[in-house]
Amino acid sequence: MRLLVAFLFLSQIVFSQNLILKNVSVIPVNHNVVIPNCNVYIRAGKIEKIEAYATKQIMKGYAVMDCTGKFLVPGMADMHAHFPDKDSPIKLQDYLRLNLAAGVTTLRSMRGEAEHLTLRDSLSLGKKMGPEIYVSYVFPTRDSLLTKDSIEKVVLHAKNKKYDFIKYLGGISETNFNYLVESCKKNEITIAGHAYNKSLFKSMDAGFTSVEHFQPLIAAYQKDSVNFKKTLETMKTKGTAFCPTLSFYHVFAFGFPEKVLMERNGMEYVSFTVKNAWLKEYKEALTSTQEQLKGDFESKYVNVYKQQFLKFNKLFKQAVDAGVLVLLSPDDGVYNVPGFGMYEEMKLYKNAGLSNYQILKCATLNAAIHFKQQKQWGSVEVGKKANLLLLNANPLENIENIKQVEGTLVNGKYYSQGELLK
């Protein structure tokens, strides 16, 4: 009897890993094409083969899912995630579940904690349900406590504990910053984060793998508009990725009526507790800003942001067209529902003039390229991880179709959105 139970348990594991997505349209993303009428075989967490639906198939040993009328794309990557802490109205389990339900299969934790390392390993082994994660070690910002030796110890600690990269937040002197960069290079751990001294140029020279938030691109243009095209070429050559996190700033530019905020993508899936906490935080920030600026609130805050966004959109389109590696994240904050906020960021990319294909690539393949994992995931190809998103409509026709999620696969395991959101 014990052997029979063990066999049935093993069979369930194998069954859950072997899947055929029958008659699905594949959008591989490494090319701007739609390949209709495919059978996609998934075994042991990877894409085993992709064949024409009309081909005679051997389906024994696989679960078969009829995907007629559906579209298969790579799972999305939120590249500037802030996991909820113990005081957050959204709990970690719900945070991971919502991301998965929206089609996010990769999270880059930009405020990494030691417990995220354990979580990362549990998720990669399939012991917990959620996207795969990359964890940052946040470098200290208290400059007075740093020396060359202490910086070396911090970097070695991050490397030995197997953090995926070091996040630079800010606040340290040029001398200590140079020690940090030198130590990261010597110990072969990458660095990413806020632009050093708000300078895209210095961050590129330091070897940042990515620069966060939208402001550094505007600052680079303002510093040297004549050579801006050359700056973009340098970003491309050096492989410096750029993650503007626009949605966060648009929310806190206070340009949206509360009704619009309450109707943002995914708001129907968060609790009244979360909604009330977000509304309270938003109103407090709005009131504080209005009180500080008094009669100048519109002219010196709201209108300034509007002008910045208009300026940024033009520069951003140039950057994408120039081949700069652009990543995508709404950033975590009020009214950015985990996972579902990815669409809100995509809308802003669309407003900047990006094509639907460019947007989809920013949300998928570019993340894998950033991590030098493009041979492992980020596109729908044979041999790659089955971290995939099944949609009921084509996002290349309308980027809004990214909301039409049927289900998500992580390492070959399928999660129905309907089940995740029950």
C-alpha cells in the first residue's frame, strides 16, 4: 500500500509537468511574429518541442489543453519590485499570488532582505507558489560608517550569501563609491540601482547593469543635448539597461482623479483594507504637498510633472529605437496592484510611442538579456524554461490584451487565473 501511494504521488508530479498546449498561437518575442496553430510540448519544466497542430502527435503521458483561439507569450518580468514588509496592507502570499495571476513569472527584488534568499530558493524548487525572483543586496547609505575595508566586507558578504546583485541606493561619497565599484568588479558581482549623483554618465562608467527611474534620462539630455544620440549609443554598447518606473511617478504626480485610481487594472482583486490603506496614504501625500506649496501646487508641482513626462516621452522613444535595453516595472506603491500594474506601465510606454512589440519585449525578453539568461528564458523557444503566459487575445494587435490572461506557467506548472483569483 505504501508503495502504491508513493507511486501515485510521483505520477501526479510527472503529470503536472508534462503538458501539451494544443493549437495555440505562439508569439515567441525574439521575433516580431505570430506562429498560428502550434502544439507546444512541455516536459520537466521546459519547452520540449513546438510542432504544427496538423502534425501527427504522440500525446501519451501528457495532459492536453485545448488552446484554440489563445496566444502564448513569455511570462512577464517585473524588474523593480519591492516586496511587502510586515506592516504592508498586502501580505507576501497575496503579493506573489497576484503577480502570478497577472502573468508575471519573474520578479527582481530591489529592496532585498535575507529572507528573500530563502524564498527565492523555495520558489525555484517549486516548494512555494509564485514567480521566480532575483534578490538585491541593498548597499548601506550611511557614508560615515564606510571605509575601503568595510565596503569590501559588505560586497563579500553579499557574494557569499548568494545575493544576485548589489543595489545602489545613494548617499555615499565619491571615494566610497569608487571603492564599491572596484570591489564589485574584483568580486564579480554586479551593481544596479539609482544613478550615482543623478548622473547616467557616471553610472555607465561605473558599470551599472541598470539605472532606475525616469529622471536620469532627462538629466543626461539636459547636460548634453547635442550628444544625446551618442549617449544612447553608449548605453547600448555598454549594455546599461534602463527601468523608468513611470506608473509610480504618474500616481504621485497627482494627475489622476480618485475614481480613475480606483478603476486601475487589478483593483477589483485587492481587499477593502488595502484600498482604504492606499487611499489614506495617497490623501496624506497629496495634502502634505498642497500645504507645502500652497497656491503654487498646480504650477510648481502638477504642471512641472506634466512637462517632465512630455519631455521624457520623446527621449524615451529615441532610447528604445536606438536599441537601449529597456526594462519594465510600475514600481510597487499605492494603486499599482502587484502584477496587474504591469499593464498600467505598458499604457505609459504606449503613450510614449512604443509599438506593442517593443512593449512586450521590454516586459519579457529584455529582462532575460539583462540577467544574461536569454538562453534559458524570456522567449517561447524549444529548450527554454516553460515560464509562459497564456492569453485569450493577441497583445501585438492591442497591448490591452495583456489583461486577457487565461493562465500562467512557471517551470512548466500551470496556474489558471480563475483559480488564483478565487
